[in-house]
Amino acid sequence: DVARKGGFQHYMLKEIFEQPDAFANTLSVVKRCNEFIDQIRNAHSVTVVACGTSANASMVFSYLMERVCHIPTRVVLGSEFKYFPTPGTDLVIGVSQSGETADTIAALKLAKNLGAQTLAVTNVLGSSITRVASSVLYTRAGPEISVAATKSFISQVAAFMQITNLLSDHQIEFELAEIRRYLPDVLSLDLSKAVELCTAADTLLYIGRGMFYPVAMEGALKMKEISYIHAEGYAAGELKHGPFALLSPETPVIGMCFPDAVYPVMMSNLKEIKARSAPLIALGRKDDKDLDEVADVCISLPAVSEYGAVVLSSVILQQLAYHTAVALGRDVDMPRNLAKSVTVE
Ligand code: G6P
């Protein structure tokens, strides 16, 4: 077992460290998937069906598709698709690391029966979902043992970024190369101060805007899966519509705030949070003095594009969950009540 973990204490940590390779690998694999990409290119609108972490990665895809490719794209949870399937949607993509999630497969089958064209994105060769879809994209992240998904998420995001890059004639080629360059750097950050705040928390709120909203949801999902601390991912603008009532010194907030178009409004959200005495952990750009001033703990990322910040923050939030769970003595690779893939509807 020790040998299989490659010297790491847990599979999850090993898989976190495999992400620079997984990301690069998926980028090159997708470049060869012309047929798959052409089917998306020809679509008028896209529905993505997925569960759990795969649904969060799919949400990043929907932002990219709308923004970079201008193709209307919605994400529907596999378990909810049957309640509002739209036969008019011409392309349905099932996204599943294992390719065995019953709800996602059922949704894809239903879409097919309704006449939709179906595609699949999966990590596992020959998995059940590949028998439903007319064309398959393999992310090739390598086997993932830990129940909590890490490298499979980063590979899905890599696939979605590369698909949009190719669909829009290499608009984000530079950003993708930059992510590959900087990914190893974020594996050695010292997160101990943030971990200390998290281990003492009753509830954690993760907030972001745009693509950082799904990043926040995935960060919160990782935390609750393996540390058993209640955590919610929220669109930052929604805080005042409810979660503000939860803010207290026992409710740390983790905010993603990078110098992009939403920086001013994110910054004012963070100040509102501080004014309500919640501890604030901020992920932002190195040398951002204003952010340093407002946050209790600042986790600094190198100066990368928004795309880079999406990937690098996701990796940092995985590590935050991991180290918090280890500090609390949790069974990191096999959290209670959870399974790697859920094969019943
Ligand atoms: C389970 C796993 C999650 C995973 C989800 C969807 O809940 O514990 O890590 O995200 O299933 O799995 P899939 O294989 O379809 O991506």
C-alpha cells in the first residue's frame, strides 16, 4: 500500500501532486479529438449532465462556452434531468469521471431517447457511459483511488478549457501554457494559518463570482466530503440574500478575489464580510496590498490570467480540505458514507 501511494501519506495527496501531469496530458489528448469537438462546434445549444465534482467542472465549462464560444450551455444535475428534459436541445454531454454514475447515465439515455445527440467525457476506458454516447472524450487523468475527486476534476477543467480554446481558434492558448508552468508552484504553499481557522470552524462559506463560483462550490464540496465540516459554495452576490445571517467569528469565509473585471465588487463583498466579524481567508494575487489589509489570511497566487487563477485556486482549495481533514484525524481517502462512484439512482 505504501508503495502504491508513492511515498505519500494518502492517495488523495498523491493525486493532488499528479495534477500538473494530468492537466498537461489532458490538454494534449483533447487536441486529437477533432470529431468530438466538431460535434460541439455544430451545436446550437448544449446541455451538460453530471453529478458531484463533475457537475462543478461542467459549470466552469458553461461559463467558458458562453463567454468564449457564444454557445448557450446549461448544466443539469444527472438526478434532476428527468424533471425538465428539453427535447429541443440538440446536444447533451454526460460528464463522469468513473463513467458509472447511475444518474448521469440515466440522464444521457433519456436524452438519447428524446432524440438528442449524446457525447460523453470520462476518465475510464470502456466504462458504461461510453456505451450510451455516440462519441467519447477520455480525459486520461490516470486512475483515481481517493473517493474525493482531485486530478479528475483538474483534467475535466483542462479538457473544457482546451475544447473552448480549439473552438474559438486558440484564444486561450497562452493562458493554458501559463497554467502548465505555474501548477507545480502551488503544491508547495504553506496553508497552515488557513488550516488553523478551518479546523476551528462550525461552518465555512466559499465565495466567488463568474468561473470562481463553481470553484467555490468545488472547494466547499471537498471540505465537507473529507473534513465533515459543513461548507457551502456561494456566488458572492448571493451572500446578502441569506448567508449573511450566518456570519460570526465561528464562520470563516474563503473568498477568491483576483484583479479582473469583478475585483471591485468582490473587494466590497469582502469588506462587508469583515465588518460582520467573520474571519476571512482570501485567495488573490501576490502583492495585492489592499487584499492583505482586509483578509485575516491571504493565500497568494502568482500573477496569472483568470483561467490560471481558476485552476490554481481549485488546487489550493483541495489542499486546504486535505490538510484540514488530516489535522482533524479524518479517514481522508475513504470518508464515511461516501463511495467513489454511485451506481444506483
Ligand atoms: C461520487 C464521488 C464524487 C464524484 C461523484 C460523481 O459522489 O464520491 O467524487 O464527483 O460521485 O462521480 P463521476 O464518476 O460521475 O464523476
